[in-house]
Amino acid sequence: MKFAERVHVYVWNDQRENNCNSVLIDGKVPMLIDPGHAHRVNVLFERMMQDGIDPARIKVVICTHGHPDHFEGTLAFRESLAKIGICRAEEKFIEEVGRAAYMRMGTQRPDFRVDFYIQEGDLVVDRDEFQVLLTPGHSPGSISLYWPRRKILIVGDVVFYQSVGRVDLPGGDGKLLKKSVERLSRLPVDLLIPGHGPVIRGSDNVKANFDLVNRMLSNLR
């Protein structure tokens, strides 16, 4: 579904479709963020084609973090020319802890490929300039993508509508999550795209949501 010019968000509606919100930023260098589970990528591709987007055009795939419901779908691009990126700390987490974490989630760690590492700072894709923010807490190497010109923020599982990412999985840290949410809440945002659940539109609604979740986290020391 198109949420803004060149921005399509495929919201997770039920288990038959996928298990995370996937984001497609179209253009000369189409970029897909969080392809989801490997066994549901075909449904994601079908929804993209309904929007007139050929999945074969995707040139960049970025994962906000390495949990299987966000990262496993990169297997669909293993033989393609698309470049796959993730934070180096998250790759290390997948390699060292991921096998047990994936088994806990009822699946096996994928034989993954990483072509480049996402780092804190500027990320330029064609002529689009994004800011990468390291936002650990839900997972050690979780990243958020901010598009300043459009005031669009893609946060993975850091914050949701009236909620935040869980920290009881391996690598979770409530204090780090609190700091990450506080940091993100200072950005001017008109469109907040979480990894699950509703997309939040409008700066006032985004601010109200951050105010709510910051209050929820206020007791963490």
C-alpha cells in the first residue's frame, strides 16, 4: 500500500501474509527494508506486483535487525544482484547467539549473505539521503532509518503504536531500549513506520505516541 510518494508499506495483517511490516522505497534504486520471513516473501512479492512494482527491480535490501521475522526473507535475494545490508553488531549477534535465538522462535538460522554493513551516520541511496541511527535494546545491533527531507522514520521493533519492542529475547536490554526511544522521540517525524502494527501518520500523533511510550519506560533505571 502506498503511504507517501514512492513509499509503500506492506503492513502485517495476519500470519498467512507475513510477520513484519515491510517498506519499499521506490526509485531508480529501489530499496526494501525488512523482507520478513522466508516462507512468506512470495506473498510480499505478490502484494508489490499488485502495486505495479516488480520485485526483480529491488537493488538494496536493508534489515533493521536480525530476528527471523525481519531478516530471514533476505534468502530470497541470495542469488540476486541486490545488495543486502545489516549492522555489523547485528551480524555478530546472529553468528554468536542467533542459532539459539532462532531455535527459540521455532526456526533455523539461515545461511545468510551480507554485502555491506550499515553504520551510524549518513546513507545515500541514489539521490535520497537517509540518517542511520543505532537504536539497540530490542536487539544489540538494531538500526532505525530516518529520511529528514520527508520526515519519515522507520524503526523496526524499537517502538510501535502505544507499545515498544520486547526485551526478553536474547540480546534484549530494557535500559538501552529506553535510551533509543528517547533519542528517536526528539526527531521531527510526520510518518512513523514500526516493524509491526499500525503506521502512525501526522506529527501530532507521532509525538503523542512517543510521549506515551516514554512514560511507559520512565520506571526503567
